[in-house]
Amino acid sequence: MPDFHRTLINDGQIQEYWFSVLWEHPFGNSCLDFFKALTMHYGLSTADASYFSKHHEADTMDHLDRKSHGAVTQTVLARLLQEGVNERPGYSAEYCAVTPADLNKLFMDGCYNATH
């Protein structure tokens, strides 16, 4: 996924990046589920699973006197959509929004397959 985002940032339009992080709020909600599972069922301490609690907080809740990542993304995308979006061939809003979720699924499938 870092290569995908690097390509959008270096070679793409700013809207492509913002569409690609549209999944942050749902990812934050998933992180809470991961955190609970790891600490309740797999014996990890809250410190050991802090990646997931921190991402849940950052992606879904206002923190450090700032809006959540999900809220920032929503605000930016609303503004971009009001101004109009010019898509480059091969980089539609849908493609940019769905690809990170697809890549995350591949990562999760790989983790599952490696342990089962």
C-alpha cells in the first residue's frame, strides 16, 4: 500500500490521494475490534496492542485538539467534490478509494493464510 500512496502523491492529483484515504474511518473501527480481540482472547497487553488502539483513536475520534483522520478526509473530499473532480484515465475516484481496501484485504488474507 505504501507504493500505491507514493505513486498517487508523487505522480497523481491531490484528489486521488484523498480518495485513497477514504477508508481511514472504517479502518479505525476495525482497529478497535483487533485491539479487543488481541487483548481479550490472545493475551496481549494494552501496550502490546497499542498500534490498534492508537489508530482507532486517530481515525475515529477528535484528538490532540484536532479532528479525526476520518473527519478531515470527509471535509476535504466534500470541498473537492464541490469544486469538481477531473479524473485521469485509470485513476477514477472509485479506483483510488477501493484499491487501498483491496490491498488491506490481501494483507489480512496473507496473515490468516500464514497462521492457519
